[in-house]
Amino acid sequence: MQRFLLEFLYFGIKNARACLFVGLFFSAVFLTPRAGLFGVPRYDVLLVAALAIQAGMVWSRLETWDELKAVCLFHLVGFALEVFKVSGAIASWSYPDFAYTKLWGVPLFSGFMYAAVGSYIIQAWRLFDLRIRHHPPYWMAVLIALLIYANFFTHHYIGDYRWYLAAAALGLYARTMVIYRPLDRDRRMPLLLSFVLIGLFIWLAENISTFWGVWRYPNQLGAWSAVHVSKWSSWSLLVVMTFTIIAHLKHIKASIHVPDA
């Protein structure tokens, strides 16, 4: 029991450290008044805060330039999805407040919410000395990631195939294990479990963000209500896509095992 508690403590400390960007960014989200600061609209303040946090992490060498490139890619991927989702034809959610840094109805800071997921996984990979056993062939992993991303767009026109994609991901990663080191001994867990757990925490953060009015779904415009639990599955699938991008970083790819057969 003493050993378990010690490792659990270090597990929590390392996770908290991996959440540095997430914690600082969402602290800014919750602490910035809706009216903004010093005459600057809230969404613009959040963009400045996100850029400052990101620059600080690179300057302090908590994040490498290669990792920054991956984070920027997450930002672009997330921003493109946001533009589509808030468009007049779709209107899945909306950003009700004014901002100077809004493009096509989407504030530029929004991409950092997706980048935050990538930042967490990148930092956790280093801190826990992660290694992956029985990773599926790369072309299969890339294909399922692209199909997951495409489904976020196409389900408005040809049906939602997320459960078929989830089943495919389940089969693809069924044997894949994460080897991690909370203290000084290696531990193992199924990679699929990590996808689900990270998706859960994103869903919880989404509930808090909509409660604070950062963005709103159509059913939350009159009075706030919890984000439907089905969004948990969407976020878990997004984590699969994020993991695939991160796995192609040069210094991370070396720690991934792809079996010959």
C-alpha cells in the first residue's frame, strides 16, 4: 500500500506537470471577465495569454521547436473544424462575444483548446518515459485518424459513422500497451484506456467552459445544461487522431514498437 500511494503521488505530480499549458490556459479562460480587460475583449485577451504561455514554454525549454510545430498543427486542425462547426449552415455551437481576432465567427484563441490536448500528450510522453508496445502499422493508424477527422465534417451530410470508426480503432489498438514510469518502475496500461480517460477529462473541461459562457451549444442559449455525454466519445476519437500526429514526431517515433506480424 505504501508503494502504491508513493507511485500514485508521483503519477499525479507528473500529470499535473504535463498539464502546465492546459492549466495556465484554462486558468486564463476562467479568470478573464466576460467584459474583457482594460477595454480588450475577452477572446482577444485569451489569444494573447495563449501565445504568451506557448512562448514561455519554448523559451524555458519545456517544449522543443519540433513539439511546437506539432502544437501549431493541432491549432490549425482545430481551427478548421471550428470554422465549419460555427458556420451558418451547421451552427453546432457559437461564440457569442465580440472580438477583433475573430475569423469567420471563430476567435483565434479557440485553436489552442485543441493544441492543449496535444501539449498534454507531448509533455506526458517525456515525463513518464512512455513506450508503446504492439502499435499497429503506421498506414493503418494514419488512415483511421484521417477518417475520424473527416467524420466530424461529413456526418452532417452522409450520416455519423463514429461508432464504426470507434470499433475499427478498438480492433486496431486492442493489443497496444503503454509502458510508463511514474517513479522508478515500469507500469503498463492499455492505450485504449488512456484514449477514453483523456476524452473524459476533455468532456469535463467542455462542461466547465460552456458553463462560463466561453462558447455555447444551441440548447444552452436560454439556460446552461450539461454537454451530452455522447460528446465524450467524440473527444476520445479526437485523442486517437492527436496521438497519431504526435507519434510521428522524430524523437517519439523511436519509442514505438510496431510488430513484424
